[in-house]
Amino acid sequence: MKNVIFEKLRTVLVIATILSVLSCSNDDDLGNLSDTIFVRHKNADMPAYIHGNGTKKVFLIILHGGPGDTGLSYRFGTFKNKIEKEYAVVYFDQRGSGMSQGNYSENGISVDIMAEDVLALVKVMKRKYGNDSRFFLMGHSWGGTLGTATVLKDQNEFLGWIAVDGLHNPSGMYSEYISTFKKVAAEQIELGNNISFWEGTIDLANNVTTEYRQDHFFDMNNRAFKAERRLVADNVINKVENDSDTFFNYNFITTFWNRGNTISILTNQGLWENLSYTNRLSEIKIPSLILWGKYDIVVPATFAQEAYDNLGSDIKELIIFERSGHAPMLSEADKFAEELIRFMNQNK
């Protein structure tokens, strides 16, 4: 019964999306864009929602987190009120995520195929908006993995790469969780903050195996999200109010179908156990911006310095947000928009 209800909801949402396509702005008018396009690639149909100032024909493609989240979950105040006023922003639903559709087997989802999807998106956008269209690529969290894979396939398509708490080294997460939990917990206990919680965090770090074990990895990942909420409660990280109705409308409904399945497939392919791009970051030569929350527990800030040290670009920056965790675009929104726009202005 539940599957029938969900299928009806999916049908309604797909129809609504199609109607939005029919009401897109004129292709010849690259002023204030509000378009929806679909990318068809290897048995998947993936929507990209394009909003903002198209006069410069410079687009910021956002690769969402997850795996399995949605592109439109990022269309909140910072992007709507600031970044879209300067540039067009592309909110892309990845394969197996959001409102993407398709009939493909488990072999139809992989980091490699999903990177090809992003490059297919660029081709579709050039066909729609002109070959003189230019692109920046931004990846948040898991989107940092996918973005790194994409840039390594073809960095010539992009003016710049922006990693926001982005994971280039998934296989390094397991051991880094253990050390980060112990470090942050000791600091918070010394400050007298949520002592029982942080003592429990140390216990978890001391009791997991030193070698990767899938259940232990997800136990720590879950604990990391809880830890950031504790840091917010103790005013270590700025408290924010999520002002995005879209986040609920899309993220809540679509995760019933996609999120768990996508994570499961990629996990079984060894995403968290074997995949790392650290040794290939030197191949990335385009301008690169690394934005990271100092108190990111989900993807610890150690990876920010690792990315900066290994990137091969002559133009690269590392900016740490002192009052942020895993989402500086929310907790230090004004500074985030300022740094992102500045980087794009300098490298467009």
C-alpha cells in the first residue's frame, strides 16, 4: 500500500516538474533564468533547475551531498538572495537522487558513471545556452567526491573547482573519525559542554575496530551529525534557521525512494573502504577554492588541508569558517557568499 501511495506522489511531482519545463524562460533571454532541463544519459533522466543571473553566461553547477540528496535542497537564502543575483546557479539532481528517473541496474550507478553525467549536463547546457557558456563546479560533502572525479575526467570544461567540506578521500574517513572524535570530545569536556555525550563519543571511538568495518563506519557517521548538533547547542557553531521550503518538499519525499538505495549501492562498491583521489589531486590544474567549517565533524577539516596541499593548481585557496561545521553556507552565509562570488569574479 505504501509503495502505491509513494508512486502516486512521484507521478504528481514528475507532472509538476514537466509543467515547470513548459513555463521555462525563452532560450534567447539569458537575463533572470528560471529553467528546468533534463539530461538523458545511460538510461537515466536527471533534472537540472537553473535560476539566477544568466547575462554573463557563467553558471555555477552544484553537486549535492548524500549520496542521494537533492539539488534544490541548496536553494535557500544564501544562493537565492546573493549568489543568484550575480550568476546563474544549476541545482542538479544526480543519478539515483532527487527527482531523477531511470531504469538501470545496480551496475548503472557508480562514481565514474555519475561523473560522466555531470559532463553530459555541461554538453546539454552548451546546446541550450550556447557554446560560449562557461562553468564553475561546486561539490558539497559527497558532492566533493563526485566533483573531484568529474574534474579529473575533464577539467577543461570548468573555469574553477570549489570544494565545500567536500570529500576527495572517502576511504580516509574511517580512521579520521576516530581521531577527530577523541580530539573534539576532549576539548568539549574540558570546556564542560555536554560531558556525558562527549564521554560516550570517546567510548565509541575506543570501541570500533581500527580496520574498516561498515557498521562501525555508519555508527560514527551518525554520531558525527549528532555531535555537530551538540556544538550548535553549546554555541560553538552558529545556530541557523533553514529557510528553505524546497528542502522539505523535495528532500523529505524523494529520500523514500533514492537516498538509502544509492548509498547502499555505492557502499557495496567500496566507496568508504577503498576510494581515494588524494594521490591524483596534483592533476587538477584549474583554479580551486576550498571552503570548510572548522568544526566539521562529518567530513573533518583535516581533509581541507590535505586537499590544499595536494592540488596541482597554481591558483588555489583554503578558507576556514571559524563558526561553522559541515554547512558553512548556512552557519556563515554572508561570508560564504562573499568568498564564492569573489572567487568566481576573479576566475571567470
